[in-house]
Amino acid sequence: MNVIKNRNIRNALKIIVPFVIIPLLAALGSAAMFEKRHIIISLAAAAFSLLLFSAGFERKATGGRRMVIVAIMIALCIVGRFIPFFKPVTAISIITAIYLGGEAGFLTGSLAAFLSNFYFGQGPWTAFQMLAWGLTGLIAGYLAEPLKRHKLLLLIYGAFSGVIYSFVMDVWTVLWYNGGFDGTLFLSAVVSALPFTVVYAVSNLAFLWLMARPFGEKLERIKIKYGV
Amino acid sequence: MGAIDRINPVAAAVYFLAAAGIAMFSMNPVILSLSLSGAVCFFFIKSRSTGIKSHLYSLLLFIVMALINPFVNHNGVTVLFIMNDNPITLEALIYGIAASAMIISVLYWFRSFTEIMTSDKLLYIFGRLSPKLALILSMALRFVPMFGNQLYKTEQAQKAAGLYKEDNIADTFKGKTDIFSIIITWGLENGIITADSMTARGYGCARRTSFSLFRWRKGDFIFLAITAALFAASLWGTMAADFAYYPAIAFSEADYRTVTGFTSYGLLVFLPSIFEIKEALRWKYLKSKI
């Protein structure tokens, strides 16, 4: 996205957006003016973060092979989402992140959320879903070495990210319904979403348990064979 | 194909964001009822084929969400009855109805939006913003049916070779896992070939451009201008319309500013429905002349 030609302005924006604009939005949100409108702030923050990431990705030179593999992973996530009670998006983006880096994981998670929502229902929550799944991948990319070595750690990370994902979406539900955050509503949202939370955690666990090794071997093989 | 399908995708996306955006951030009952009726009306005009079941589901969701609020929120002065020492108030009930009207109307806006945004339009918009993301998206969209096709072929081949059976759950599970594993390997190898052929044809030599049939016509600019004007007017008008749910329902007197805001929002939400109906009438008229 080379809309802004000047390199200095681009670099400045890269620092200003995460460290100035987003905290400023949060501060404004807590001020009296937007008392009941935390939803605007949270949506804007989510949109800004996604924009920032895609702008960074656009400028980098990414090899064609890498991009094709990310596209394949996204397609696998979308196909997997059609299987009932089986939500492989988190697991696949974690595996992609471990073997291909955090950026690939972020792209897989967020774009899979975006594309599959064309089948499952697009809405304002898409931005949050993209961010939640993308960040799961990004963080897994940073933790790649320990996650690759210890399977137990990987399983814990998978189950944990399923639970966190569900909680983030509950926060979003409350914000959307109420405008601002409300403890009782959040509690009732968490309780009513409990079956989904369990399904997320368990399916992440099962998928990573069964597929992490063979999936990883395939990616590793492709990496060695073709030098991605 | 209707009138809205032929509008430039960027203009259509701006329209939906404007219509749904005001509804999302306003809790004014007038705005919300306008938004709900406009969104449902347009969806009905646009897709008559959708079964009644999904609308019933929306209605159920509406009722459930409207009833949640009075049970968790006990603000408000008009007590309807007392349950478990907690007052159930009229204000909380009305707030619940308003909040669920907002959510359901935004759901309907996005459903119409998804119906209109076909993948070529999506790639047109993304090709403008970020060519690389558009490339990944278009490849992923292409891989989904390709995987489905290959899945079928692999299953048939495995069956013919006598390696796949579905006699019991354990066999089915093992068979499916094997096929999934085959598909992944095949997909990765196939993807590398795709990537190599892309490089051979000069991918990465220059900024990627994308071809699309969409052009900016005069009608698109007019549509965009009308949308922008109505959006600005309704934003300006609704800012002045104060509406408080707690502790008691209170709202500001209607003046010319709020009336302008409500009217322009009403026009905004019914704009595509008007277009569709106009188009249908014109078609009927032209047919009757033949």
C-alpha cells in the first residue's frame, strides 16, 4: 500500500499509530464524551492494527512460494470450518506460525476469518475475529522454538488460545449490545458461550495433538526441498 | 441482477458502511427502527429465495436479546415487577429492545452486503488497497473448490485401490485422516509449482496490477454523492437528538435539525430498495411495450 510516498512519513506513521493514536483513542474513550461508546474505540483500534499490519506486509518483498503456502493454509482453514464441531483455524494458524514465522501465522488466521465469514456471516465482529486469530498466530511465531520442542507447551498454548479467543469475542458481544462494558452482562455472555469455549479449546487440543507432528513434517519437508 | 449489483463495488461498500455505521453507533429508537425496516425491506427485495427459517431465527434472536437486558440491568424508575428481590424495569426492557433492534438490523445489512459482494468485487476492492493481499485472497478462494475436487478424486482412488473403507467409525476416521494428509502434501507440492510458474512469468518484477471489469460511471459518482450527503445530514441531525433510557426515558424536543437527520437517514436506508423497485417497474413497462 504505497499510498504515502514519503519514506519519513511512513516510518513516522509506523511509530505514531501503535504508540500514539491507539492509546489516545483509548484515553478519549474513557473520557466522559464517549462514556457509552467504547465500541467505537475498540473497533477503530482493531481496524488500525489490521491496516498497520497489511501496510507493513505490502512493503516487504515476500517470495511467491511463501505466499502460495499461506494461501493453501487459508484454504485449509476455510474447508475445515465446514466440518461440524471442528474449528481448525486457530490450530492451523499456530502450526503455520511455528514453521513459517509469525507473519505467515497472522495472515493465515486473519484472512481465514475474513474469507470464511463470507460463508458463515460477515459482520462488525469480523475485525475482532481477524485480530484475535491473527494475534494467536503472531504470538505463536514468537514462541516458535519452545513450542516446536515441547509438545505439552504447544497443547497448553492451543487450549489457552481457544479460551482467550472465546473471551475476546464475549467482550465484543457485550460492547456491541451495551455500548460500554458491563460486568454482569459479560458474566452472562461467558456462561452462555461456555459450550463454545469448551469446543474451541478441545478441538484445538485434539487437532494439535493429532496433526502438529505430521503437518509440521510436511511443512519442514517443503521448506528443505524448495527452500521457502 | 438488480440495480445495486451494477454499481461500482467501492460505492456499494461505502453505502453499506454508511447505512450500518449510523445504526451501529446510535441508540436513538427512530434511527434504529428506520434502520431495521430499511435493512429487512432491502433484504426481502434482494433475495426472495431465502427461506422463512432464517428470518424466524432472526426473530427468535431478537426476542431473546431484548429480554436479556431487563434481567441483568436494574436501572430505571418504572418497576414492572420484582423478581428475586430485583426490580424488572420498563426502561431496561425498552433499552433491550433497542439494542437488539440495532444488532438485528446490522446483521441484515451485512447479509445483503455479503450477497452483493461477489468474489470478483472483493478482489477489485482489495486490488486497490493492497495488491499482495488481493493475490493471496484470490489464490485461497481458488484453492477451496480445488481442494474439494481433489478430496473427491483421492477418495475414489483410495477406494479403488482397496485402501479406504467406511465400515465403522474407527475406519472412517483413519480413512479421512489419511486423505486429509494426502491432500495437504498434494496441495503444498501443487502450490510450489504454481509459485514457480508465477515467477517464470515475471511475478515480482514490477508492482502487481489487477484486471477488473468495473469502471467508474456517472451513475456511480451520483450514487456516492447522494450517499455521502445523506450520511452527513443524518449524522448532523442525530447528533442533536438526545435520547436517554435511564433513569427515565427522556428525549429532546423535535426541531428542524433532528427532523432533517431522521428524514435523510430514512432516505438513506431505503435508497437501494427504491432503486430496485424503480428498475423492476421500468423492466415491466418495457416488457409491456414489446
